[in-house]
Amino acid sequence: MKIGTIVIAAALLAASAAQAQPPAPSPEVQAARDAMRKACADDQKSLCGDKQGREVFACLRSNADKLSAGCKDAMAKLPRPSGPPPASN
């Protein structure tokens, strides 16, 4: 009986670990992200220099009216995530 419990616990742990990993972006999405990072490098430094990770993208979006034309174009080419919109607070 103990072996069965251990096997079930291990399977549940493995399943939860697999679900915790986000899927890797497609090559097209990764290329769009790289193009955005390059096009928005100066905007990021001047507008969002203290931000890192996802905060950079949020900062750039919140400063859309101040972005350079190249950065705006690159951001417009990023694919939008599918699924429900984020919950509002």
C-alpha cells in the first residue's frame, strides 16, 4: 500500500511541475520579441530604466504616447496572447 501511495504522490508532483513551466515561445514570437527589444532599447533606457523583466513591457505600454515610431511598430507586431484577458482589480 505504501508503494502505491508513493507512486501516486510522485505522479502528482511531476504533473504539477510540468504545469508550472510555461510553454516555450515559437520561433516567430521569439523573433518578434527580439525585434522589439532592439527597436525599443533607447526608449527602455530613457522611460523604464529602473524596470526589469515583464515590468519593462508594462512600462513601455504605459508610455505608448512617448515611444519612438520604431518601438511602436515593433510592439504592434508582437502577437497578442490568446485566452481570457487578465483579471482587473
